[in-house]
Amino acid sequence: MNTADPHSGRGAPLERFPRRLRQRQADLADWPQPDAVAQQHSLRLIEAIREQIAADGAITFHDYMQAALYTPGLGYYAAGSSKFGAAGDFVTAPEISSLFAECLAEALSPVLNSRPDWDLLEAGAGSGILAAQLLQDWQAQDCLPRHYYILELSGDLRERQRQQLEQHCPELLPRVQWLQGWPTDFNGIVLANELLDAMPVHRVHKHAGQWYEQTVGFEQDGFVTGEQALINEALQRQLAAIEQPQPLPDDYLSEINLDAGRWIESLGEQMQQGIVLLLDYGYPRHEYYHPQRQRGTLMCHYRHRAHDDPFVYPGLQDITAHVDFTHVADSALAAGFGVAGYTTQAHFLLDAGLMQRLEQHGGDEADYLQRAGEVKRLTLPQEMGEIFKVMLLNKGSEVLPKGFSGRDLRHQL
């Protein structure tokens, strides 16, 4: 335990964390410790959640995850810590290689060429690097969307995205507009890269043949998990679908993302015509809720360390769960979309010209080897190639993107 002077920038008073959290954090002593400011930030969020529990009683895990990620000014995505890239907690595909954005721009260019009156909306633009790269590529191809909307709830991330665009393509900044809600009567393209996995999930546990919802309480030693009878009708309906044709075994713990379905429903209400491109890690339902996946997929990310404890450094770590793409497809059909494509990230990128892009860059041997390494990270099964999927939803668009002719996996949904 580091108990140095908190003003030194590294040794904030860890003893002020609840005992259970101190014990868990002591197990992670070889990890980079947050500095004094970050630790105080986490303590403030812990106190805010503790007060919520004191007022209302134990909360659902969904509400804990919502608070840990999105409490204004304190939640992981609502505050100012660095999240993306080498200096953050994890790396997304746009940070790995510009080839990702180049392939995405190539895939969408036929749609933009056919509909110059359409807009593009990126939901959750992260660091802003993907938006900057896409706009630059489409400028070179002369097929810019009429507007590039960014739907971003975090004020901190909006500012970082603006800085990224000002650095890389300042002349295109007037084309970009930030939103905090869906535009009405939208026509165009919606792009969401690693968005659905960051939505709060409900955790459910089966024992003695019955399902229960996981809750989070607070005792003197820190956060504790509990269970309550399953009263959420939407959860009950999802579990009934999941357990067809065969029930899952006892002591089965997993997650259900109801927010993803609501997100698609609200998008369907506002979109008149267009396509939706979803890129995220996940499985079709029969693989997600496999009898052998008994502890679910919940994962936390802190300084490029992955673990499964959502109570470590609240506000300083990401909490995610894989996406049930069957649920996404069902929600899309109910919202008036067609499911026009579903494939792996590797097959999408290769079909969109990844290898041709690699060869076009040329350069010296060192540059080529670096880019070849990036291609491996994007496409190899043990990296991002298989676990990341790409789903295409369509609502009245006659022209569809490239990327889905190589391997159609819709039958797996």
C-alpha cells in the first residue's frame, strides 16, 4: 500500500477507501496506482453511490454500472481521465491503425456517393480520431456527408473530439455538429463503434431453478452484491427467449443489455431512411448464453489491465459486457429495420479492401512491417478479428456499404 504524501502526486491516502476495496486494490499492487487527484475523484464517486444506496436501499447492478460510468462529473465516461490509446485504459481499432478508418470510409463511400443529401451521425465518438480520419478520407474522395453529427453526452469527450478535429482537419470542423440526443426525421448513416458494450447491463443469476437479479449494497467494508426476486418483465421475457430450446444450468451468472434494445427502438423512431453500422465485440445468443459460459462476460479495464471486479477504483476503470447480437437483431426488426449484414471484423475489413490499402501505403520496410502488425491485430482470430462483429441495419436504403459479401453470418443469429 502506498501511503506517501498525497501532495506528491502519487500517494493519496488509500486507507480512506473502504476496507474491502483496499484489500482488492492491494491484490493489484503491481498495477499503476492512480495519483492523489484520481483517488480523491474515485472516493467522491463512491460516496455519491453510497448516498444513493443509503437513501433507496440496495440498487440493481444496472444502476450501479450506470452511476460508475455516467454520473455527471464523476463517472468514468463523464469525467476527464484519459481513456483511449496507449496513455489510457484500452485501445480501440481506430487507435490501432488508420487502416481501420480507411476501410470504413471505403465501405461507406458508395452510400455517400449515391446520397449527397444524407448526413452521418457517429454515436459515441471516443477520442475523435475516427471522425477525423473518416472526414479526411471522404474529403479526398469528394463524398463528404452533408453534416457529420456526433452524439456525445460527455462534455469532456466532446472537447477532446473537437481538439482532435482541429488538429487534423480544421477546415472540416464547420461540417461537424455535437448533439446530446437523436435528431428528428434523420436521413443518413448512423455509425457506432464500441458503443453497445459500454451500456449498463442487468446481471442475472440462476439457482434452485429460479432467476434472480443481482443488486449492489454498501456496508462498512464497502460494496457488496446481493440478489432480489426477478420483477423486471423485460428481463423475464429475455430470459424466456434465452432458455429456448433448453434451460441453462443452476449457478449460471450472466448479463442482459436491455438498454441496447431501447437505443435501437429510439433510433428507429427518429430515422426515416438510412443505414446503421454497429461494430462491437460479442456473440450470437446461442454462443453468448452457452451453458459453459457460466460467469458471463463482464469485464473491466484499467490501464490496459483486464479483470472482472467492477468495484475496483469506481470512476477510474471501464466496465463492459459483450453484445448479444441476436437481441440487437430482434430489436432492430421490431423497430422497423432490416438486418442487411452480419459478419466478423476481419471479413468486413478484408472485403472493404484492407490488404489493398496496406499495399498502397508502401513506404520503407519498417513502416510496412509496422502496418502489417496492425493488420494482424485487426484481423487475427486471437486478436480482434473474430470476437469483433459488424452488423448492418437498413431502413429504405437502396445502396448498401461494402464489407459484407465475403462471409454472411446472419444465419447464426
